[in-house]
Amino acid sequence: MIPSSATVRFSPGGAVQVDASLRLSGSSQINCFTYPGKPPILAIDDAHVQVSITVPASGTVTPADIEIAHRLAAAVAAYITGLQERLPAADDRAA
């Protein structure tokens, strides 16, 4: 099994790039934290890699934030479909 990993790259111009690769497993933690009066936070923790997703302005939700959340949900739905398509059919598992 390939573990989750993260790489930080520094460029001569000062720009920093973070590349996180999550290999989700049964020990991965995926949570949505909600707080009164504040936007939610989606958190994914796996071994030494932690990712949190929320809106740019901690006290405000905009229509653009909702659009981005819908794009995220569509990507997750496509990921699930792709996994299901590669799962052996029930007939194949019974044989």
C-alpha cells in the first residue's frame, strides 16, 4: 500500500507549492465540523497528511462558495462512480 504523502516546494521567486496525495483507508478520518454562525469545515486526516476545506472569508458565505462546493460534490460523485465501475460485479465475486 502506498501511504499518504505531502511535498512542499519552494521556488526561487518565493512561491510555495504544496502537493498532498491522500491514499484513504479504513483509518482515514473524514469529518465536517459545523459551528454556530460560521461556515463549516471539511477535514480529511490520514496519517501525516491533513487537509481542511472551508471558505476564504471565515464569517461570510458567498454564491461563489456554494458554486465551488457543488463542483467539489460533483467531483466526489464522479470519483465514487469511477470506483464502482471497477468493483467486480456481484456475480464475479460469487464465482
